[in-house]
Amino acid sequence: MFRKSIVAALAISLVTLSGCGPNGPKYQNVRSFSEGLAPVQTTNGKWGYINEKQYIVIHPRFDDAKEFQNGRAAAKLNGKWGFINKRGEWL
């Protein structure tokens, strides 16, 4: 029983650490997934979007970014807010 607990704890630790690169976590902040994408803030402070496989699908270039709703998300760039589509294009 004790051995199974140790194995489980090690497995959880490895899964947790696998989200970090050799220099620490990939992201400073991650918001909720919505419509298959989640806003993430990279270590340089810029926001972009990842898919559920954790691939960046919208390059981090925004000052802030919100979750998608009805195919669009609010994003802030150079102090101005607007809406983008799932390709990162302004609407």
C-alpha cells in the first residue's frame, strides 16, 4: 500500500513538472478554455491562445486577452480593446 502511494505521488509530480520547461513554467497565467482555446500569458507578459493540446494557435502579441464567446474574444493591443476571431484577426 505504501509503495503504491509513493508511485502515485511520483507520477503526479512528473505530470506537474512536465508543464515546465528547463527554465520554469511556459506561462505566467492561463485562463479557462472556451470554444477549444485558452488565453495564456507568456513569460514576456504578452497574451496569446493555445488549443487543448497546448499548441499555440494565436501568437502571443496582445497586452491582455479574454476567453472566446460566439467565435470571438476581446483582446487588448497598444492600449486599445477590440475583438479577434479564432485566427487572431481583428473583427
